[in-house]
Amino acid sequence: MNLLTIFAQTLEITLPVFAMVFIGLGLKRIGWIDSAFITTASMLVFKATLPVLIFLSIIRADLETAFDPGLMVFFALATIVTFLLSWLWAGWRVPKDDRGIYVQGAFRGNCGVVGLALAAGMYGDYGLSAGSLLLGVVILTYNALSVIVLTAYQPGRQADWYGMGKHIARNPLILSVLIAIPFAWSGIELPDWLMTSGDYFASLTLPLALICIGGTLSVSALRDDRATALGASLMKMVTLPVLATGAAWLVGFSGPQLGLLFVFFASPTAAASFVMVKAMGGNAKLAANIIAVTTLMSSVTITGGVFVLQIWGVI
């Protein structure tokens, strides 16, 4: 297989995802969608369509294949290591007031939408089911580590562990995983009409979520804090994915496992990072800038990463 064929296959995986993001950006610019639509649609995705998508993907999965404790443990450990690396770098290169925002932006990826969409594009049902199970680890580690680093640089703020625990316990994505696993293990089959209706509803998830991501991008907002935002973005989209994916390959991951880890590590900064920074009284504009830059960069860095990994024959 020549390089041109591999590159064409790579674009077939990544272009549909990023095309929807840029469609969302275009729709917002011409006024066909607005902030109210984005807020409502994002809430619909988070509370309803994405949990249904996760539930259906898990109950259809072969859990002996999709449930991979080694993959989950590695992702959790690698997340902690990348978190610590970005914190060490921030302590040397980033102004103290912005370090917490920098670190969160550098390690916290949008795995629930971009990562899952790419996993589905690359590996179909396996990508959806294994990625959905991995989201439980994502939600727990990302929220806990974000609270730690943001609290460290917000004077007078204390970590509300009880509140965060309640938030995680009520998270619709985690609940959908916990509800789906017994169905998958027991082999209980839902009626065909219910499964078809669920498929119709779940099919709204990825295009709607990606359009909302595009609609929230603001290129004009990048005027402030450009150096810090760019530094965090390069850490998020280049340095940490290369290190984490390289470590995964060295310990023996390959094929779909390595591909899934790569797209999760290489996903752009999660929009939830902005919400958390704003709630804790931090530099919300910097958080928004990091999200915008990483999202714009991701179409190039993820496509390039998948292309290189395919050339090397490791995914």
C-alpha cells in the first residue's frame, strides 16, 4: 500500500469529524445557529443522546473484547503522568496565576465527543464500545485532577470533593455505562422497535455535538494570552500525545488498542475545562482560547498522527 492510499484512508477517518466542526463554525458565522441553540443542543447531547449512544454501543458489544482492564489502567496512569509533566513545565514557564488553567488545558481532552467520534470512525462498534467504557476512567481522572490543580492556584478556594463526587455520581455518561454493563453481561435483548428508536435518537449525537463545538469557536478571541494559550495547545496536541502513545507502544499496545489510546490522548481540550475555570473564578478567557486553538489544531495533528501510525503499521 503506497503513501497516497494510506493518506486517503486517514482523511476518510478524520475529515468527516472535523468537517462537522467547521460546518458548525460556518453556521454560527452566518447566523443560522446561535448561542441559545448551542446551549440547548449541548445539554441535549450530554444528558440524553450521548448516554443513549453509549448504552446501545455497550449492550451490543462483545465485552470480552471491549472490556480491557489493562487499557483502562494504562490510560489512568498515563493521564496522571501527563498531568504531572504539564504541571512541572507550567511551574517553569507559565505565570503563577495562569498555571492551573494551563495545566488543565494541556491534559484534559474532549474524549467524550471528538475522541469517541474518531474511535467510531476508525474501529466501528469496537471503537464505540471500548471507548464508551474508557469514558468512565476519563471522567473520574479528569475531574479529580482538574480540581486539584485549579484549587492550588486559586487563593481562598477549597476543593469541594463532596460536590465533585456528587457531580460524578450523577454524570449521565457514567450512569449509562453502569446501566448498560448488566444488560451486556446477561444477554438481555431489548425489543427491536426500542433498539431502532434508540438508534434514531443516538444518531443525533456526534453531528450535533461536533456542530456545537464549531459554533463555540471564536477565532477573534485569540488576541489575548496568545503565548500561554499556544504553549498549552502545543503541549496538549503534540508533546503529550507523542509521549503517551509512544509509552503505550513500548509497553505492548498495538492495533485498535493503540489507535484508541492515541485519539483519546490527542483529542482537543474539553469544553468542560472552561466551565470549571469560570466556576472557580480563574482566567476563563485563557481557558476558552486554549479550547479554540486545540480544536483548530486537531484537524492537522490528529490526521497527521493517524497517518504516521498507519505508515508504521502499529494501528
